[in-house]
Amino acid sequence: MQEYYGRNWIEVVGSLGSNIDKGLLEYDCTLRREKYGDNIINLGKTDGKWEIAKGLLKKKYIYASILIGLFFLLKGLNILALINFLLLVFDIAFKSYYEFKRKNDLDILQNLNKSKVIVLREGIERLIEADEIVKGDIVLLKKNSFVSADLRLVKSNGLKVEERSITGEDFIKEKYESKIHGQVSSLGEMNNMLFRGSFVKEGTAMGIVVQTGNDTELGKLLDIINENSYNKHTMEKKIEDIILKAMLCLILVELIIYLVLPGSGFNKEEIFMYGLFSIVNVCIPIISFSYSKIIKKRLLKEDIDIINFSSFNLVNDVKVIFINKFGNITKNELYFDKMYTNEKIFNNREIDIKDINIRRILDISLLANDSKYNNDNNWTKGDMYEIAYVKYCTEQRMFKAVIDGENKRKFEISKDTNKNVITTVNKCDKGYRANTRGTIDGVLEFCTHILVDGIERELNSQDIEKIKLADLCFSRESLLTEAFAYRSFSYQPSKSENIESNLVFVGLVALESLFVEDVSEDIEKLMDNGILPLIFTDDNKIVAEMLGRKIGLIASSKEVISGVELDSLSETELYKVISRTRIFCRLTPELKTKVISIFNDDGFKVAVEGETLGDLSIVKSAHFSILKGKASTLLKRCGELYVKENGLKAFFKISEEGIGLDKSIKNGIKVYSTLLVAEIVTLNWYYALVDLRLFELYTLMFMNFLLLTPVVLLVMNSGRKELNKKKAFIRGSLFSVLSVLSIGLLSEFNEFAAYMIIGGMLVSYGMVNSKLSFRTFNTGVKLLLITIIIYILGGVLIGFMNSVIYSKNLAIIIGGLILIYLIGDLIITKWQDS
């Protein structure tokens, strides 16, 4: 993009072979369309309805259900076959709904190709479809226009644009046609560019198309989103595959019992079929989908938004992690710590705001400042440096609103990213004043004088040495510095003047960034886990070195390198230097991508952080990406997860959740297996005793489809540590023995008794093996409540269907058996916890 934003618009128009007065010829448009293609964002392999249907039919558990359904038909058990297929249709319909919903999300993005645009062609303004735009077209924009391609501004008049979906910045931005000097760190700083997907809120403009279709920044973003959409649901597949394996094992158990059990004929075969029906009568999509939502909701409470559920698997492969300084190493907040002026260093407690120099610095810090701060509730918005100045001045009873009111801003000089200075021109009591702040080198370059004790004099080499020595002292304390200068005018200057010249240097302010709690332990934890932590920072090398030493990451200055140094190395030197470097300072997005690619080429799985579209290349090249901060809604969808501040803490949390996820899935499978074994044993035992079938279909459906689902989710959501096989076998045996015992004790109401005992034990299983907290109405409590309601409704329904007469003796036996199980389960749990 630098070839467009870094050149004046006349050069850009010339390089693209266009003309701002006449635009392109229709013949040229045809040739360019053939060369660059239509202005369409092609999302490639978006699945249609048939592709989604075929994808669903690849699910192994669906084939298992179909085969068992056909088996039922062959054996003449039409009702079993019908119910089996109806349940299968429900499963497929449930799964299809969410697959089509995902497809519709991408279809909405495809609609970005449909809009009308005014272009200048052959000297005539024409209204055309957005997909007809070609590179080099001159586009005319007005209020409420939708930007349909990436443009370099040629003319602008009061232009204000909303770019939230592209840059993530939630405020209206002013745009202008002037070229930008040097490189920018993000798309949000390209103030002479308009990006596809933006919206004109005010003003008019003319721009030349520099990129179309998939080559636009939005096109690149959507392409990554589309690619990622195919790899974001591995957890659901994992749950489905594990349940399928459990099903096959249970079918084998049922088959063995069928072969061993005495008897023959239709009744024995029917019992076998009912056992098969019990095994497949489980709502896998609801369990997998619901558990995904539970995890997402739980992590959202910790400000972690899971975008890609394969994160829990991908995170385990990471061997190198690139982290940004702010948010991970230091907090996303700066504090006013020290000041250099009048050839002295003052700490924040020694500052006297009555001093002319000090007052001038603080005035500049508030006037060249666009942040917002509410002292009542500590609400802030804006740049960290600017917020730090406003907070400190507020403590000194200097209020930004008052200072702004006394010094009306006339205009702001566009930020020069190469020199990193900000300048505003304000009307003051004695005329007009330019107020400038920025990096020490950037500001000093424009200064010819210095203010000492309120008196201006020429800036000499000794002054510069003292200033740089003070800056060095601040850097060695890991403090971040900004320089302050001004220029007075007796008349109202204009934007066309060289305002940032002949400035008067006033002083430096040093800001402190506090370390995140336990950051040294976090770095050590990464290294103990075999993960190499590397840091990207915009600090200078001295500040970065001090930072690295304090957190125990580095022991030598050779482990820190700047972007300028890195860019000057040969390929051979580059590999050698990168292998020993731990902190990278002031790297461009291109250099960051190059560094990450070197680790990728060496076979390392890399994790990175991204916040702006400028980070898109490193997000795309990484194995695991964390989006954070002000990342736009679309950019968030390119990564594995989104977090507001600390990506490193989120990385650890996902690692822990991944371990817990495996445990939870296994615990859920144990619940499923325990119930099914009890049902199979009870069915076959009853048949062996009286040569009859115990359960009707509706009872099996109620237990397996309705009651089992919330219990599995309850145990998976808040289960204790994983049961070993021996204890799981004991619990399963207790389940089966008590189920069989209920038949003997309540022979009059066998089906009802078996349901009440098995269902009651299932509810108890969920309660005992879950870490429930009743202080709030949380997910675990909700699932328990749903389970109890379903259990009671099932008891009423099955009791009614079996004409059960309720009695005290019936309640005592059912309650007693459930109590026996509860006591046994508690003993097993205590044994497990010990």
C-alpha cells in the first residue's frame, strides 16, 4: 500500500494510467477487467445446500443409525425402524440448521458485491454496478456512499468515513488527499486511503481505484475467514467420534449377552433389537452443540471469545509464541512518572505547575490530545499516552475541557508516521500557537530554539546532548518518553504553511508502564512447557532490553534487535540473528511476517497476536492466532480466539480448558455408558426371568433421549476429575445391580420401578459428580433443574401408562434404592478424591 499512500495523488494517477478530468476509456476498462478480473469478492469454496447435505452424510454415527434402522426393517420391527429414522431426521435437521446458518453468514458477505457507484469515464459521470469497477477508475463519493473498492483519495471536501468493519476503530475518521511520509503500522493510519466496506458519513471526495475484488484489504480478510470456516468445529466432531466408539463397544456387549443368554425365538431377538435401539437413541448433535455453547459462555465471562473450537487442539502444538508488550508484559495503561525541562529531571511529586516550562508542557499535552476521560467513573477513550496526560493533569486540577475552551483548536496537522509527531494549532491569548509532541528524534528535527526558565534561546549541540542523556536515563528505567515543543504566531497560520518548523523545544515527559501481575512466572511457565516466548514491541532497544532483563527473558543486549537492523541483514545473517533474538523492536508488518515465516519453515508451530488489518499477514501465516483489543468484527473471525487485553493469559486458559475438555468428554461418555449398560443388563435379566420385554419404546426414548442429555451436559460442564476404569466399573455395576433389584422388589410395576430407579440414580450421578454451586442460577444449576423436571414428568407419564397405584411402600423402596446408590456413589467419589 505504500506505493499509494506514500506518493502524491498525481503520481498515483499517472502510474495507473488514468485521468482525473476524463477518467478511463471504455476500451481501457475492458482490457483492465480482462487483466485484473471483475470487482467481485469471490469466497471460493462456499458450500451450497447439496454440499452441506453431503458433508452431513459423512458423519459416521449417521451411517450407524441408518444401518441399525435397516436392520430393524429386515426383522419386521417397523415401529422401531420408524422411530429410529425419525430421531435420525431430527438429528440431521438440528445439525443442518446450524450448518446453513454458517453458510448464510458468508452469503451476507457476498452481498458486498452488490451496490451502485458513480465513476468518471470518457469525461462523463456514470452510475454503474460495483462489480464493473476496474483498477484506475475515478470514483466520485458523497454522503452515505458505500466504498466498493480500495481507493487513493485525489480530492476531499470535509470527508468523514466510518471504517469500523475494516479497522475496528469505533469513531468517524477524517480523510484527506495529502501523501503520508514514511511507513504506517496499521490501515487506520492511512488517512489518504479509503477501503472497501467503509461508509461515507459526511463530505464529498474523488478517488482512484487501486485494488479490486479479492485484492482489496476486505477481500483478503474475507478469504481468510472463508478458509478458517472449514476448520472451526473439530470439537463437535471429536465428541461425535468418541460417542460412536462407545456405541460400537456397547453393541458388542449387547451382542455377547444375546449370544450367551439362554433362550431362543422371537422374544430373545426382540430384546436384542430393543437393546440396539437404546444404544443409538442418543441426541449427539444436541450434546455436542450445547456443550460448545456452554464452553463459549463460560470463557466469555473471562473476556475470552472462542472463534475456532479447534483451538483446544491447535494450542497443544504451539512451540513458539510471539506476544505484544502491551497487554501481556505490561498493562494497557501508562502513568505520568517523570519530566525533563529547565535542564533538570523532576519526578511527578516534585512538579510545580506554576513553573512556566512545566505549565507549557502540560498545556501542550492536553491541547495536542484527542482522548476522553471521565473522572467520576474513570471512563477513558483514546491513546494510552494521551489518557496518561489527561489523568495526571486532572490530578493537578488542570482540566482538559477548560484548557481546550481557553485555547480553541483551529486545525490539526496530519500525523507524519515517519517522524511520529502530532501538531495542533490553537488560538490563545496572545495570538496562535502550534503545539507539538512526539518522539524525541522527530520533535528535535523541527526545533531551532529551546525554552529554559521561561526564556527562549537558540538550541545548541550541548542542549541536544543533555536532552538525549535524559532520554537515555529514562530508557534505562524502562520508561517511555515523548518530547514537547511549540511555535508562536502573531497571525492565524494556514495548513499550507510549514508549521512544524522553527519549533521551540520545552522538555520531555517519561511514562511508566506497570508490569502485568505474575508476568515473570508466565514467561517461565511457557519455557517450562517447551514454548519459546518472543516479544514484539514499539519501544527503542534500550527500553526493550531493560524490560527483557526484568522479566527474566534475556541476559544480553544481543538478544534484542530493531527493525532497521533486521532489514539490513543478508539472508544468512538473518537466520543466525533471529535464532538468538528474543525481543523484536519496531518491526513493520512485512518484517514480522518474514520472521514468523522463518520459524514456520523450520517446522515450528507458531502462535501470534493480531489487532489491526495490518496484522492480517501474520495472522494468516500463524498456526494459532489470538485477536485482541480493537480488532474489527471481521478480523476477529480470522483467528482462533478474541481477547480484550491479555493474549498470554488467554493462551494459558485455552491450554487448561483443552485438558479439561478431554476429561469432560470422557466423563460424559461414562455417564452414557453407565446408563446403557444398566438398561441392557436389566432388559436381558428381565427376559431371562419371565421371557418378556421390560421397557416400552416411550420409556427408552424418555430415558435416553430426554433424561440422559442434560445429565451428560451437567457432568461435562462441571464434572470432577476423571474416573479411572476401576471406579467407573464399580459405579456401573452398582447401577446395574440396583436396577435389577428394583424388578424383584416391585414386581407389580416392573417398568415404572426400573425407570424410577435408573432415572433417580442418573440424577444422583449428575449431582454427586458435578461441582455445583447454588449461590447463583448458573448453567450447572439450570441443567440439574431441567434433569429433575424431566425425571418427574417421565415418572408421571410412565406411571400413568402402567396404571401405577402410588403407595407408601412403593415410595420407600424406590427412595431406599436411590439412597443406597447415592451413598455408594459418595463413597466412590470420596475414594476418587482421596
